[in-house]
Amino acid sequence: MNNDRHLQLMRNLYTALQAETMARYGKAGIVPEIEEEKRGQSLASGAKNAQMLGVSEPEEAFSVPAAITECASWDIVSMDNGLSATCRGCRLIGMCKAVSTPSPCRMYCLNPIRGMVEALRPGARFEVQSTLWESDRCHVEVRW
């Protein structure tokens, strides 16, 4: 198996495991508790995650994990006082909706991004306008 094929299989496995985990959390009725716990972990480890991934700018908190996992594709527009990020497709959303899990958006994507953004720009306001779970796009505004 060549490296590209191996990497694609690993990405698919990673995404499928996230979807399976959401299904299990949903079945057990513990999504709110787990989501809150993971939110705290994501915010507390934002600086470490950014360093580990080589993320040095808030925009990269969206683009670098997406490039690594090939799960989502973010369009990022820089503004004088922040940025706007929009995603119109996400492989994890597709998998989760196919098996009727709860929304994975905040647990596996938005909170980790938020943690890195807030670590890089203390005081930044991370505002989720919509997610692909309930809309045709995920849209986040970050102001500083």
C-alpha cells in the first residue's frame, strides 16, 4: 500500500471512530456532560495543541487541522478586527447524520479550534453563527 492510500485510510478511520463515539455517547445519554468536559479540555490545552500542530495564527487554527484530517474545508476571510470562517462540507457531519448521532460539531471541531484561537489571541470572541448540523454551512466569526 502506498503512503497516500495509507494516509487516506487513516483519515477515514479517524473520522469513523469519532462518529462511532458520538453514537455511543448519544445512546448512553451523556453527550452534554462529555461535550462540556471536552470543551474545558480543549480550552485548557489550546496553546499546547497550537504548538503541537505548528499553528501560530488564528486562521491556521481552522486550516491546519482541516488539512491534516481532510475532514472539512474552511474559507477564511481576514478582517481588520478578526476573521470570518465558513465551511460548506464536512465528512464527519456526513457520517454522523448517516447513523443518526448527536451533533459532533462543538466536541470534535469547534471547541478545539476555539481553544487554539483563544490561546493565540487572548480575549478573542469566538462566535459560532451556524453549523453544518442545522444549516448549509458552518460559519464562525472571531473578533479581537
